[in-house]
Amino acid sequence: MTEPIDSFNGVKRRTLLQGTAGILATGIAPFVHAQEKIVLRYLGTAVNQDKAIAEKFKADTGIEIQYVAVTTDDVTKRAVTAPNSFDLIDTEFFSLKKIVPTGNLKGIDTKRVKNADKITSLFTKGEVAGKKVGSQGTAPVKVIYLEGEKSKVFAKAATQYMSLIPTTYNADTLGIRPDLIKRPIGSWAELLNPEFKGKAAILNIPSIGIMDAAMVVEAKGLHKYADKGNMTKAEIDLTIKALIEAKKAGQFRALWKDFNESVNLMSSGEVVIQSMWSPAVTAVRSKGIDCTFQPLKEGYRAWASGFGLPATLSGKKLDGAYEFINWFLDGWAGAYLNRQGYYSAVLDTAKTKMEAYEWAYWMEGKPASQDIKSPQGDVIAKAGSVRDGGSYEQRMGGIACWNAVMDENEYMVRKWNEFVAA
């Protein structure tokens, strides 16, 4: 029972010694934010850790984000082996098959997430504009729901608990330098076209690189996969064989691992066609260099990241993490990410924070009515230009497969390393 308090001066010494708890008991709490500084350790890759997002969130809420940047593989390793080393994880949906069975992730209670019901149907139903999209690999719809807050298994249908709340996602394709290629490119097969010998590159993240390779193998008519995201050993052998043959013939200028490396290869002109990520294309364009994220007839390889919460998170930190998730889905961050060529989880709120001409360009595939700028203010598309891949419906509706971790992952990584060493 609380002791009676007539005024701030009348607070008993014992209550004052209880610090903020004592102040809260008095009802005098205007400066609690300053006293109870929450710092959230945010584990993820550098690509998804944007200083501007952390600064804006702190300005809006007083909560500090402390970025812990590691590689894609290390995000998963940390989640499995050191779940107390972070308060928020930003990881790809394909990593969930490794993380969720450990019990190290807490099911996110959608009742605490204001815009949960507005999360795009791509995640909740595997649909875009009412049509099913390709689900080969780890389609988020297969892994987004958990049976409960402490569940170690995925739910077969929608539940109250989500494994991750989507942050960024896109459908990837090849990046090209149209000014140097000087002819139309319409198929994944072109990545291994000898015409581009010594000027092609593929990304050296095994679980993603092999999917790009599979898109090429299928486009060349060499093999039809039941599931490019879950190959048999024979299919892995066949795919790696095609890569090794191309490498020995001098096809690849580089096997890149890092976002900046892909930007440098493309902007220097050393490479004219390669595996690429949309924001990397944006980065090349912001240097005034012609670069296209090329739509291809076979479709896109999609990926998606999301926020997860460690199972041990509780109290003020847990409240702070939910505050961040709610803030992230509230529009400012979504608009900021959309302007970089990513897509945001809740489209409605992002739209309210974008100019009509920006939304028309980025999301509706309409010609830009004025110059399009990056969040940093660089012109990345001139008035009159149209976004590569067109509208959200065209791009995300054209997914062929999703990034995945295969059942034969260890074998695949071993074979991939043979390709790298060849």
C-alpha cells in the first residue's frame, strides 16, 4: 500500500530512494523519459541499419537505437547462440527455420501492434492485388505466424502471434549498365552469356547466389526445379557445375559480398551485368551513372526482412521494442524506405508521408512528374522517367521464388565454396 503523499515535499525519504518508481507514485512524471533512458541493441546487417531512422525515432520517442552490425549469416548465428546480446533483431524471413525451433524468439503479439491488420497481404496471405505469387523457397506467408508467444513451430494459418514484423522487402533481379550493353536484356540467361565475359558478377552469399544461378539455369533450359529454394543434392551439383564452367571460362569479374562492392563494380564499369539489390542501383544512379534494375521475363527472386524480439526481452525494454515497431509502421520510416527503392510493410501509412508525385513514381509505376530524389536529396530519376519493374503490383506480383535456407544447406555451402575456389 502506498503511503499518503500531500505534496512533493511530503514524499517519504524511503520512497524517494526508490528513484523513478517513487516519482511515478507521486504522479509527477513529466521528466521520466529523461530519467529512464531506454537503449535498444538492434542486431542486423549494415544495409538495414540507417542512421536517419535511429535519429528520427530518438527525436520522436527519446528511445535510443544502438546498432550492432554483422553479416547476414552472423545475424542468424547470434540469434541461435547469443539471444541475450540484442533487444531487436532485423533478420531475413528465410533464417526463421533455423531460429524459431531454438525458442529464442518471442512471438510478437499483434494486439500490441497498432497497424498489424494493415500489413500487406503479400506477407499475411501470399497475395498481391488478390493474386497468389510464387512461393518457391521461404515465402514469408509460410513462416510469419507462430502458434503462440513461446511457440517453437510455425502456425499453418493466421494467429495472434507473428515471428517477425516485416521491415524491408523487394523482388530482386539483375542490375545492368544499359549505356555499356546497348541492347535489350530480357532474361536471367544473360548473366552467363559469353558476350559479357569478364564483365559479369554474382553475389557471394551462398543461399542467395545459388538462387540467382538457378534462375539462370532454368532460363537457359538446362533444368526445371521443383523448388529452387530447396534443391536436391543432384540439383545443387548441376547448378554449381554451370557456375564453375562459367567461372573457368572467365565469365565473372567478381563474386561480391558487400553492398558497396556491388555499387563500385557497377559505377566503375568493370561490370555491366550482375546480381544486384535495388538500393545499390539507386546508389549508382545517384552518382549520375546510367544503371537499370532490369525486369526479366522469368520473374524475380524476392526477399524480406523483419523485426523479431528475443524470448528473454521483458519490462521497459520490451515496451520500448514494441514502441519502435509501432513507430516503424506509422509511416515516416516506410516513406523513407520507399524512397530508396525498398517496399514498406504498411503501404497506407507510408503513402501519407510521401508527396503524391513520389507515390505515383515509386508505387504506381507512373512517369515522374518532377525529378525524383533520394532521402539524401540526390536526384535519382529525372522527370518523365518510369521506375524499373513498374508498379508495386507488377513487381511484387512477378515473384518466381524467395530467398531460402535449403534442407541440404550444408552440402550446398560446401559445393558453393568449391565454386568460389575453382
